Amino acid sequence: MNAERLLARFLQYVQIDTTASESTQAYPSSAGQWELGALLVRQLRELGLDDVQQDEHGLVWATIPATAAGDIPSIAFNAHLDTSPETSGKNVRPQVIRNYAGGDLALPGDPQQVIRVAENPALEALHGATLITTDGTTLLGSDDKAGLAVIVEAAAYLTEHAEIPHGPIRILFTCDEEIGRGVNHVDPEKLAATVCYTLDGSGAGEVDVETFSADLATVTVRGVNIHPSVAKGRMANAVRAAGAFLARLPHDRLAPEATDGRLGFIHPYHFDGGVGQAVIKLILRDFETAQLARHADLLSQLAANVEHAFPGVKVEVAITRQYRNMGDGLAREPRAVEYAEQAHRRLGIAARRTIVRGGTDGALLTEKGLPTPNLSTGQHNPHSRLEWACLEEMVLAARVLVELTQVWSVPPSSVH
Ligand SMILES: [Zn+2]
């Protein structure tokens, strides 16, 4: 694996602003995603891959042709082009720290921004490594440009080592993952793979095997507005009733501030309204899909409760399905995870099965019938000005992909 070449590509990718934008319905939502996608098309063509294409939605597709005959399942690797709108991704000035000597990392562009070892215990094991940070004024975008660079380096390595036997490998780079639109235009039939791996995980050696199951709740509180001077006995104030609804939500349990591990939550994240009508948006999350209905039931109880306390007010709860725990779908193709673990073992690493307190494009692909666990790529502190990445972990991720192609072409004789 060529670490310097991987690093050079990564630095090139992060300097293209691909911030996703929720304020447009355009797809992709930012011009930079077209620009980065076009760059990747050029690079993949230079490697000599087949079917290299940026489609009408900005998605990038390619195939590493098979080097071995026989009925070898096709596998796919995916990463996303966009970065989170939570922190600016414009004018990213990456800082490369060679031979990290330990200690906190002060970022040169903003003295307030310090990557502290106390908050980043992973740093303690990385003395001597090459780290990449921002200058403290933007995010880095290793989520998910680390994934892009890892996949391109693995593809380069495989094309340079035609003696490595493998089946057809599909590559897909998606847009607008960070705003939940990553697979809107992905047809699993077109990908034509038995399994897919998203390269969008943090650190090293992790295989994400579960995500939350997720619903959105929209609570509409309808009041009666009238001039305050003549309001006695006639006004029903939706702002007050909505406030009461929020106050009745549990906050010392079933809240993101109060839960971790496998515990789910109800999270009010947006409020908008006036006396006549107020709208509260909440996300419902749980690893146990059946619990989502119980969270929704709680909201309905609170709605009835508030209607009773505020005569004239009507409270309506509408639930929209978002995504489902990918563990449910991965159970139908156990090789997806077992072979990923086997690929790590071939490198002398014991992979950890981890769970994501969120969603991934893989959860949506898995729901569409394509089993898609998520793999580590060396990214850390995503969506933040304190984001950083580790080159050695990116190189390891690329080596895992090469080993994965081997496990899929010559499956282990017994898989438990
Ligand atoms: Zn990501």
C-alpha cells in the first residue's frame, strides 16, 4: 500500500468544499460534490477501472474487473462525497503531523481549539503516527473523504497486483449522506453486488453491525388565536400548550443527554410556531425496532394529557418512518460481517463488532436488500473543528479491503 499516495489524495479531497445543504432540494445539494466526483472519475479512469461514470445525480460508479474466473460473488465498496453542514467545510487547511510525539494538539488557526488527549484516548496508542487535523476553523472532512481515499488506494493496489485473484468489485461514491439523501438515487440492481461495505467508520478494526431504528415524530399543536384584549375564555395558546408538552417529556431518561450504549431516546430538536399553531419535531431512536411504537405511544399519551389541560387546544402526533436497524437485515447474510472479521484476522487483528447510535447509508442499503456493514477508516471526531484522521489507520483500512476481496474469492472453509 502506498501511504504517501493515499495521503496526497486525501489532502486533495478535503480541500474541495462538499458541504451538504438541507436548504435546497437540488441533488446533489452542493456544487463541490460534482467537482469532487469528477476528480474521482478522472483518478479511477487513470487506474484503468471499467464502467467509470458520474451519473445524472452526481453518483460515481466504477468496477474493478475480476482477475479470477469462476463464480465469485461481486462485492461493493461505498463512501460518501459530502461533508456535514454542522461545521463549515470551506477553505479546509489540513495540518499534517508526522511522527506524533504525544500530547495535546493546539490548532494554529484558532487558539481556542485544542485536540486533548483526555478527550481523545485513541491518541495514546498513536505515538509515531502521521495525523491530519484542521487549522481549527473548519471541519476536516475525513468523514468521509478518508473512506474515499481508502477505496481509491485499495483499487490502485489491486490494479497494480493483477496476480491477486478476486471477483468483480463495484465502487460507489454517494452524495448527501449527511442530510439523509445518500441512497435516494441508488438502485441496488445497478450495483449488482452480493454485499456492500460502507467505508465510513471511525478509528480502526471496527465492524459496525447495528444502527438505530429511526422514526420522525411531528407534533402539531393547534390553538385559537384572538386579540389578547378580548381573549378571556376564548384564546387557546398553542405556544403554552407546546411548552407544556415539552415539559412533560422525560429528560432524565429516554433522552440523548441521559442515554448511551443500547438505550434509545425521544429527542425534540426543532420548535416553530405561534399562538394559533405550533409544531415540534422529534426523532425517535432505538436499537429494538418494536420500541419505536412505544415511544410513539408515549407521545400520544402526552398529547391527550395536554389537550385535557388546555381546553380548546388540539394536539396531533404524526410518525414518519426513517430507517431500520441494519442488524435485522444483516442477519439474512451472515457472511457480510463474518468475512469482514476474517479479513481483519488475516492481518492479525481481532475486529470488534460495534453499534452505531445513528444511521448509515448501509442501514438504508441493507433495508433495500443489500447487506452493508460499515468499516473503520481512521476518522475521529467527525463534524467538528476538532476532527482528525490517522494515516496509518487509513492504510490499514485499505489493506482490510484487499483482504476482504481474498476472503470473498476463496471463502474460509468453515465460518462460525
Ligand atoms: Zn459519514
